[in-house]
Amino acid sequence: MPTGGLDGGVVGNLRVARDLIDRVHEGERPLGRLFRDDEFSTLFFIERRSRSVEFALKCLDEEARLLGAPLDVRVLDDRQYRLLITAEVLGLIAEWDSRDSVKDGVLEQHSKLLVNYRTNFEITSIRS
């Protein structure tokens, strides 16, 4: 797994927060007391992140099953993929957001990252 958000240690830490929130929803007080507002909001955010990570891991497993081989996600840690993924996400934001000021800003960054990607990695076209 990558050394980032899908690393086993990170996933384990996220599960702790998720389990605490689950226990609160079941009416328990896992720490023997009520959580303070700042604690609860932090736990809630981490719990949501945990569920997102679990879903991502299930998707990777499903992709591996469909492809007949496990996906080597180490390649996602490479610099060129970071550039490409960031550029594509910016392109999606530009399509989804209706505000011209947002579109202009993200499209400019999208374009710069694609130029950087093509220049540094000698790719002539990344769009099909």
C-alpha cells in the first residue's frame, strides 16, 4: 500500500475513531464521559475519513478482482501521477463549479500542471 492515507497504520488509526463514533451512536460513553464539542467534531471528521478509506480499499480490491491481478498502487506515489491526478481533479472542479472566478483559477492551474506533466515526462497527449 502507499505510504499515505491507505497505509495500514493510518487505516488502523482511522478505525479507532470510527469505532468510538459507532459506540456513541449505540448509546455508549466509550471514554466514560461525554465528548466535548471540539473532540466530537474532530472524531466525526475522522470517522467520515475512515469510511471513505474503507470504500477506497474495497474499490481497489474489486478492481483487482476484475483485472485478475492486484493493482500495484505504489505507482500512485510517483510524482508524475500526482501531477496528473491533481490536474484532472482541477479539471473536474472547473466543470462542476458554476462560478466564473473559480473556473478561471482552477483551469489556469489545470493547464499549468498539464504543461508541466507533458514537458517533464515527454507525454504528447493525456486526453483521449
